[in-house]
Amino acid sequence: MGLFFRRSQVGTEPLPLSMSGIRAGERLLQIGLDDAPIAEAMAAKVGLNGRALFAVDTEREAGRARAVAAGAGVLADVHLVSYASGAPWPPAAPQAHDGHRRGCAPASFER
């Protein structure tokens, strides 16, 4: 009986990461940086073939975002922005967006 009910040895992802649907090679836009471990996991998930972009509003958060990218072992673009101003990122819309912290989304996502 133990054979049929054994637990999987495959590691599980954090719920926000699995719910986001992010895949390797996609583009990720992270607005703000509230949960560094989740942001690191998301940046690692898109990997070197994808693109991770962090839009933060303070120099302190920018430093944290750079540390997150280094911890994930990926290259990431970090932009200091005012959330009231326009978007500094390229016109190609990201495929995944995580802006849960401030409840905001860039105009390109509002349809």
C-alpha cells in the first residue's frame, strides 16, 4: 500500500509563482518590490533567455532589486520611476506582470 501513496520528491514552487504562469524565456515586469524571495523566484523562472524588468520608485528598492537579480543569477533591468509618470519600459508589452503591492498596472495592461 505504501507504494501507491508515497509523496512526490519533486520540489514545489511558491503559490504566487505557480499562479502567475511564468515560463522560461518570457518577459517579466515587476512593479515595486514587496516580496524579495518571490521576485527572485520569478526572475529565475524567466531565466537568461527571458527578460526581467523591475520598476521601483526609490534608490533603496533599486538596490534590493539588483540584489534579487544577482541572487537569481539573471540579468535584470532596474528602472527608477515615479508611479504617476509614464512607463519607461520598451513598447513590447511584458507577458507577465506582478504589481500586487500597489495594485497598479501600466496603461498597456488596462483594456
